[in-house]
Amino acid sequence: MKNPYEVLGVSPSASEDEIKAAYRELAKKYHPDKYTDSPLADVAEEKMKEVNEAYDEIMNSKKSGSQGYSSSSYTNTSSEYYNVRMLIQQNRLDEAERILDSETGPDHKAEWYFLRGMCYFRRGWMQQAVQYFQRACQMEPNNAEYRQALENMSRRQSYGFGGYNTAGAGTQSDCGVCDICATAMCLNCLCNCCR
């Protein structure tokens, strides 16, 4: 993900009022209602989504007291894994995983586990993402970026937003992609039989 402060165009030291004002300005600029029947509707929708996510992340980090974004690896170009981070941000997951896999040996760094978890998260493989985030947090318990990723995953799963490949899949309350496809195929068979 892009640095949320850069997305909103504010500094990490900005006050909540400044952040809210920047968000409102961008929301006016990219609101989907302004782009109805426009060829730029998709672009505006994607930009609005990015603005909303950035605002939510900044406000959540301020509420939790975490200041991870100002000093975190979002802007850490000296990171050994900077290229991997950029590839993940660009959703070029195969390339990112290829670089991670090229690192042999059992002694991976915490950041390696975190980035592997991010690849799984971007693919929608939530159970695997949680395992890698947990390992990164065990190795570096004071890293705010790793802790926040794990906390966000825990919140997603507790609210039932875990995706189709999560812990507890197959329980009564889950409605995964496979369940939807299987139901559609059964309904199709029933429709064909009734003709």
C-alpha cells in the first residue's frame, strides 16, 4: 500500500483537523457522483477507494497511538526488501514471491515473514497471512507495522471478513467462493431437470 500520508497529501505530524480537511477535499474531488457517465468513472472510483483506505489507516493508527507510518518501511528505501515492497504495492505478487523464495536457508528475518504474509494477504489467503504475520511479530514484537498488520487481520476475521481461505472455513456461518459456486451449479442442475 502507498504511504497513507502521501495519498492524503499531509505530513505525518498533521493534526486530526488537517487530516479530515484533506480527506474532505479529496472526497469532493473524486466522489463517484461527479463522474457519472464519464470515461474517468473507474479511475475516480479507484482513487476514492485509495483515499478512503488511507484516511481509515491514519485515523486507526492515531486512535491506537501507533505512529508507525511516519517511520515505517512505507518510506524506508534503505530496507533490504524495498524492491519486494514496491512489487507488492504494485500487485506484482509473483515477482515479489520469486525474490523472497530466492533467499535460501531457514534463518529468515522478521521482515521476510511480514512480506510473505503481505503476499498471502493480497492473494486473499488469510489463514496463511496470519501465520506469517504472527511469526514476524514473534521475531520483532516492538515493530508497529507488523503488529498493526496482525491486529487488522484479527479484526477482519472476528468480523467475518476473512475471505474464502480462512481459519474456520467450512463452518455454518462461512459463505465462501466455493460454497457459492457449488450452490450455483446445484441450482443450474435443478433448473435443467425441471425443463
